[in-house]
Amino acid sequence: MSKHTTFLTPELYDYFQRVSVHETDVQRELREYNATLSTNMPTGPEQAQFMGLLLQLMEAKKALEIGTFTGYGALAIALNLPEDGKLTCIDPAEQYTNMAKEYWEKANVAHKITVHSAKALPVLKKMVAAGETNTFDFIFIDADKPNYDPYYEAALQLIRPKGLIAIDNTLWGGEVLDQTTNPSTCAIQILNQKIHRDSRVWMSMIPIGDGLTLVIKK
């Protein structure tokens, strides 16, 4: 047993993907499209698969995604929900969510997914006001970093006891170590510290992708 998490060289990462990642044809097609974009926003395949495994383990039926982009993460979530499962996605960028819908249709999971093309905080407040507190099994947060704290607080209201919240980018490319005034980096640093001492939850930060923090509501 190693004392430290194994550092993945490019060669070891390629091996890791070859022997561990399973994708449907639609997932592969969407990931290959995402690779053509000049952004590092999409969820990686190993992280999406890991979340899918957790959803299967939990037998989750009701999920929420805050930040959807082209829908690779949402696709992985929807594929791992039962036929009567429901995923709510919130993202204001319709040019990307409209594209996501095309891939969800191809994968035959579009009937499970509802998209709110709007800023997340007003939608989350409406969900709380509508009585959806303590009803979600799984919530994935992967959106604008300066709002991570209010997203986290809203997620704690909406998630059921023993439900799982997954927060992406919590290692932020290593920039969490920096002394900086960058709003996104500072927001992640502050939230990481907050979650670490938050008595309302059990937590574990996983060094997968760009860092994934898992939180279970007590």
C-alpha cells in the first residue's frame, strides 16, 4: 500500500483509461467533440464513470446538476438512473445545452432530463420554495466558481439525508495552493476549508479529474 496517491504520468493515465473506462458510443462521440473545443470545462470520462458507479450503488432516482455545458456529465448521470429516474440540469448557456439535448436524444435518455436555461441561484431558490428540500438523491456542482458557496448551501437544503453531493474542480489545477486574489480560486479555497470543518456532513476529497469532493448530508 502506498503512502501517497500515485502520480499519473501521461503514459500511466493512458493505461488507466484503457483498462478502466467504459463508454457508450454516444458518450465517446460527445467526448471527442468536446476535445475539439478550446476549453477544459467538460467532465472527464473516468470521473463521469466514477459518479455513475456511485449512483448505481445508491440506487439514485432523483438528481440535480448545477452547470451542464455540452452535457457529458449529465449523460453519465442519466444513463445510471432508472427508466423512471429524473435529472434536473441548470445552465444559462443555451448554445451548449441545446447541443447536449441532441446527444441525450441519441442516447435515449432525454425523457429523464429537464433543463432550466437560467442562472442557477434563482432556480435553486424556487426549488426550495416549491418544497423540494430533502428530496434529491444526488447533486453535482460544476458551474461558476465564485458562486460555489451558495450552490453548496442550496444543495444541502435540497439533498435528502444520506444523499450525496459531488463538487467538481476542488483542486483547481493546483491553484488552490496559490496566494491569489483570483475570485474563482479564492472561492474554491474558502469552500474547501468550509467543507473540511462542516459538522453537517461527512466528506472526502478525491484526486480524480480536477479534484472531486464528495459530501454526504448527515
